[in-house]
Amino acid sequence: MGELTKTDYVVLARKYRSRTFAELIGQPALVRTLTNALQSGKLHHAYVLTGIRGTGKTSTARLLAMALNCENGPSATWAENDPQAENIRLGRHPDVLEFDAASNRSVEDIAKLFEGVAYAPLAGRFKVYIIDEVHMLSNTAFNALLKTLEEPPPQIKFIFATTDVQKVPLTVLSRCQRFDLQRVPATTLTEHFTEILGKEGLAADTAAVQLIARAADGSVRDGLSLLDQAIALASGVPVTLALVEGMLGVADRVQVWQLLEDLLGQRLAAALARADALYDAGTDALSLTQAMLEALHLLTRLKVVAGLAESSRLSEMERRHAVPLAQGLSVPQLARAYSVLVQALTEIKTAERPFEALSMALVRVGYLSQLPPLQTLLKQAENQTWAPTPSAEGPQAAPPSLQPDPTDWAAVVTLVRAQKPGLAAILEQQVRCESVGDRVLDVHVQQGLHKPEVIVQMLRELLSLATGHPWQVVLLADNAERSTPLPATLAEQAKAAEVSRLQEASADPQVAAALAMFAGATVVAVDAENPTQ
């Protein structure tokens, strides 16, 4: 073969695939268990490896096949130039058969795969069948596989890999030894990626590598793919944080921290201005919300995890912004902010103007962050007193006394009517309430002057401010196949009640006698407060 050219570039995920158990990233418990089993000779005939994509399921399967068939095996270690292990690594060993169940899932495919089960291995010690995405097999294929699993020949080993172990029949799982591969921690990924960059002779900012590791979400392969992409974008220069942020489409991390500092520091106008600047710079509402949620999660961990502030797991930026910010906040404040922004994710995904939905969520966070702790609120609610300390940029007038949580839909509308009669009228006409739970409303909203999403947002904000607690208002989709009719609106309920009163009044003997005295007379109204008068 000739020398490699630029077109022969091997992606990092393939180039740095684990060749030994010692190189397997982020799975120490798995490596320890398999090593002990190999050393003691207590080998199972079938294994199930489960976990999210990119955590090393296929790599582990191949390593186990190498351990079983290496020249000095079964052994957890083997020589670097071991011919059996090298052939397995290159995918050309006659006794190690890899099978993709995602594209070969029928009983005929399984039968063809197991045609040689009864025959002795050709070159190795064991025949090893590696079936990837095993949960994709059909029921009949699983039944065919089960027959072989029940009484396997002694020279046969099965290794199954799956990202959805719940879909594998229990009859199959019960005959296998199961290993759950864990998400690889971001700190481990950062170290791994930094080591690879050194081997490649490339430079990168530590913060950039940390961001890639977090974006990988526990997957080594996903992280290496992102690192490949960043290296290509850098084109020979060091990989910077700004480059990775642009590549991932995430908001500038410094700006996110500054936005939270303004927002939780009760500088709402400044926070909104900073959000607008991020929007003008091209940041989308969804990625900004997710970045803020990630930051709030870290702030909360800093409050409850001892020693985290001094941990090497924090980046320099996080140490500079997150640590001092967390010191001035309480866990209830952070929890309220996180809850509001989680709800905002749903609104942003459905809103016609996503950034407006985010801005309204920021307003809710800003106002709710000024509320005292829950226990204080409860005491103040009992005494009907409230002593807010708004900043110059917050609300200038003290809000009304906090109201108790309404327990049914009529009570919700009554509470709203006391503050916004116009909104109450809309709720009576357009909203059908399915259920009222613990600060959760499930509603259907019919089309009208105001869009359903706008009505839901206004209702959520008013309830949250009136009661002092975050409320969740869920907009339900109308299902044409539902077996029961939709709940009536309050206006429809009132109309039905009026019709019932008219019918009852008309059937009254005295009223009927009075009507008979006047030709064509009918009952047109009944005093709901005094129906007999």
C-alpha cells in the first residue's frame, strides 16, 4: 500500500478506539468485573452490554472477543502483536462474527447467522457472535435466538449490545450476564480529549475542550466527532472557546453568566437588554434557555455539594462567575428560576416568536426571585402582610396580599376576575378546564380573539404572582378520538344552568297558570339568587 494521503484521514473515533481493556474510557467497574472473570475462568456463555450510544459497547464486545481468543487466553491482557487480537480488531477473524440487528432482524437472518454454531472454531478458541442493537430483532427472531441460548455449544459465546434493553425479552436477558455501561463523566472526557490533542500535535483552549466534553453528554464517540469538527474548523490554529461555541450554536458563556448575574441580582432591565443583545448577535432562544438551565444547575450544585467550589472540575470561567454568584443566592431562589425556565422550554418550542416567550420567562424569574423563602411567605400570608424589597429596576408598588391556591376552575376564574376582569371574561368563553391539580392546570383553549398560547401565558403569570408560587398551565391538544366530550366552558355551564332554571320555572303549576292567562307568554328569565320569587 502507498502512503496515506489527505483523503485517507481516519476519524478520531476510529483512530483511538480502545485496543485493550486498559484503554477503555470511563468504565472501571466493567473492566474490573470482566478482568476478574477472565482471571478466575468463570466465563458466561452470553453477555448483554447496554448503555447510551458511544459509551463503548461495541469496543467492549471486541475486547472481550480478543480476551477469549488471544494466544495466551482467556486473559485480560495480551501481547501488542498478538495475531488473534489483531485480526479481531481489523474485523477479519473467521471465528468472530459481527451482526447488525437493525438491518437484519428477521428469523431467516438469525438462522443464517447461526448456520455454523455446531462446528468447531477455525482459528480461535471460541466462536464469538456479536449482535449490535439486539433489541431490533423481531419476536420470531428472538424465539429462534432463544433456542440457541438455552443449550449453547461449549465453544460458543454470545455478546449482545443494545441502547434500549427494555425491548429485549426477559427470556433472553435471564440467560445473559448484563453490564450497564455508564455515561462517561465530562471530566474524564476532557482528560481523554486533551491527551488525544497532544498525540495529534494540536492545541486547544481548556475551556473549549471542556465545552466539547459537556456537549458530548457522556458519549465518547459523540465527543470525538465534535472534536474532529472543531479541529477541521480551526484549520491549523488552536481550537478556541469562541470557535466551539459558534460550532455548537450555543450562547457566549460569559454573556450567559452576566445575564444571570443581572437577572438574579434584581436588575431586570439590564438582563433583558443583555438577552436582546444575544438575540441580535444570532443566539436562538432555545439554546440560550438551555445554557441558563445548565448554569442554574451548576449554581445549585455549588450550594449543596461540599467542596465543589474548590474542585478542579470547574473551569476558570465557572470559578470566576459561578462561585461568587452562588454565594449570594438561596436554593429556593435557584429552584424557582430553574422551574420557570424548564416550563419556558415548552413555550419557546411552540411560540411563533420564541424570543418573546423567553423574555416573558425572564420577567417571571426576575419577579419571583424577589419573593422571600416559602416558610416566610406562609407566615406572611397567615398575617396578611408582605414586605418586599424591590430594587430600583423592579416593581415600585407593593403587590397585593398573596392569595390562597384556587382548588377548582371556577375559583381560578374568580381569582383572575379580581385583578383582570378582561382576562376572566376570556377564560369564561374560550377555556375548557380538564383538571386542577397541585398548581397545575390542564386546559383546552378554543380559538378566539387571543391565541391559546397567549391566554395560557397570561394565566400562568397572573396565578404565579397572585399566589406567590410558580404555576404550570398545560395546553392540551383536542383529540378527535376521545371517548368523552370536552368539558364545558364556564359560559356554557352558566347557559345550561339558566335553561334548566327556565324549564323548572315553566313547569311550576303557579307559573303555568299565570302564563295561561296571557296568550303567547313565556318565561324569559329567572332570578338565580331567588328562583321562587
